[in-house]
Amino acid sequence: MTAMVSVMRACQLNFEKLLLGHQDEPILENAQGTLKNYYRAAKLFCEMNDLILNWKRISKGLARAKNSSNDGAPTVEVRKLVEYSDRRIKPVVYAMASGGFRLGALDYLQWKHVSPITNENEGGREAIAAKLLVYADEPEEYYTFITPEAV
């Protein structure tokens, strides 16, 4: 019984060092949310294996994740990309900025996934937006809308 208690205590100390030691790594300096995911996985592992740790103390030692209200591309970066001399870049940048999808989604995008939204007026039909099917035929597929500049 005493050996089991000492093994559990050693495991607890090493586990706390492991969790709290990761927050100073340069790879995680701007990724406190990633560290929180490590924390959750470790906590579940310990609970499933009957390891008792002071999770309140461990969570207080972790750095807090910064909430970002704007995950989109900054306007300055979009302007720089649009000023690039290749004309093919401009519609791609505008579509990604207004639709909010990632670069990897372009691999799945086809013309049949673009549905223009038009407005009837005296001059004919005018494109006012478009509906895009992103990651078509994948479990992560979703719809997004893009502005007329990207159409």
C-alpha cells in the first residue's frame, strides 16, 4: 500500500511539472488555448486512471488564453495582397477575407460551389453577393457568403 501511495505521489508531481513546464516553451508562447487543450487531455487521462491531482492549483498556474474578437485578416494585410501585380490574387484574397474561409478550402472549391445572388433592376441583373459551399462533400462542409467585390 505504501509503495502505491509513493508511486501516485511521484506521478502527481511529475504530471504537474509537465503541465506547468509547457507554458514557457517558445512554440506555445502565443498559444495558451493550445495549452488548455493539453490540460484537458491530461485531466481526462488522470480521471480515467484514478490519479488524484489538485486541478485547481494546476489551472491557476496556467497562463490565461487571450480572447480575440477579430480573427479575420487585418485590413493593411489585405491591401498589400491586393496591390500585388498578379491579377489572379485579387479575387482570391477578397473571397477569403469576406467569406472567412482558410487557404486550404481553395483546394475543394469549384465553380459549381458558387451560387450568385443577384438583384433585378432596370439595367439587368446585378450580382450583390454569392453563396459558397466550402469543403464540399467533406464532413466539415459549410456555406458562407462573399461580398460583391469578391464576386
